[in-house]
Amino acid sequence: MHALLFFFIFLRMFIFIFQTQREPPVVPLRINYSNMDDLKRDAQKMPQSWSMAQPTETSLHLGLYEEKGCKMNISINAEDFDNLYAEVKVFSLPVPHLRTNLQEKRVHKLSEELQGMFICAGILDEDLQPYAELPDGSSFYKHVSYTIEEGKAFHRSTIRSAACLLLQTTDTLCTKCQSVRSLLEKKKIAQENRVASTSLYDPLKGFTVDNMKSVLKRERQEKKMKEKELEKFRSEMKKSNIEVDRELNDSP
Ligand SMILES: [Zn+2]
């Protein structure tokens, strides 16, 4: 009888342990899009300043246009809906940190968020531009962008970190470009120090006022001696009836 009771208790414990170790039920994955029509329909909900290029069967391109031209764009390759990503570009440069899985974030939400972001201006400081003429390999580059204002094309040159964030939530220089600016400032200071140390070899470096006075005194004495010699030469020429042109020969 006791053995039967122990068997039931053991069986209950086994069932309890088995139940607690079971995997949690699988939650069905919620996806935003399963076909191109869903995607196109959602893209139509983007803010007015965005526009959509003619979509193909497998791709969609959206652009945010301002007076000065295209500010940014979103490219979607829709060949595989299990792997549906939006690639964001600014000045035709990809913005890797904003690559977005569209099965997790809807395309019109992404366009709204991007519209509120700011473009990193890059390093525009005039005094630092010469120190970026020779790129140091891969940490920064000179970026030239073109805009159209009142029907005229303009270009703007700036220095960017190779890892520039390009788009961010604050209207400041991005952290990557800030590092490059510090690097260029150090280059500038090093160059200025080099110029200062070169001036140590200036011919007048180390001359005191007394030195200068003695040099001038010596030069005056030499000039007087030359004048005396010239005067002596003139008198000799005079004795020989030869006139010496004062203007041409009275030089030291
Ligand atoms: Zn930047």
C-alpha cells in the first residue's frame, strides 16, 4: 500500500518537473509585409515632402526633396520578404547605422523619423582645410557635394570622417567627425610649433641691441675708409686731368 502511495507521489513530481521545463509556447512572428502591394500601399502614407520613384516588381525608391535638391533617399530591395531591409543614403553615401528591417518598422514610420534627423555638416573650419589636403590613409576624406540654388549649381567642400554618421538626431558635428577635427587641430599645432622652431635658425636670432650697434659701427668705419680711398683716387685722377663721374663712382 505504501509502495503504491510513493509511486503516485513520484509520478506527480515527475509530471510537475516535466511541465516546468517545457519550452514556452512559440509566439507567431508578426510581419509587416508579405508582398509588394502591401509595401507600396504603406509607402503612400509617407510625409508629403517624400516622393516615390516608379516602383519595379522587386524594388522601391523613395526620396526626400528640399529646395536645394534631394536630401536623402531610401532604397528597398524586395526580392526576399524574409530579408526586407531599407537602405538609407545621404549624398548618395550609405548610412549603415540606419539600415532598417522593414518587417519590424513600417516604411512610412521610417520616412517620418528620417525627416526629423539632421545631416552632419562635416568639418568646415577654414584654418583646418589645409591639414586635410593629404589624407592619412582611411580616417577621413574631402567630401564635395553639389546643390542647385535659384537655377545655379553650387559645390561645397567639407572634411568628413570615413565613419561619419551622416544622419543623426542632433544638429551638431557627429562624434566621428569631432575626433577627426581634434586630429587636424593637433596637426595644425604641430605645424605651427615646427615653424616656430625653424625660426631659431633665423640669421638675426640671438642678436642683442649691443651686437647690432657694434655691427653698425664696424660698417660705418669700413665705409669711411672706402670714402677716404676714393677721395685719394679722385685727387690722383685730377692730377692726371681725368674727371671722375661722381654719380657713377660714389657708391660704397
Ligand atoms: Zn560626421
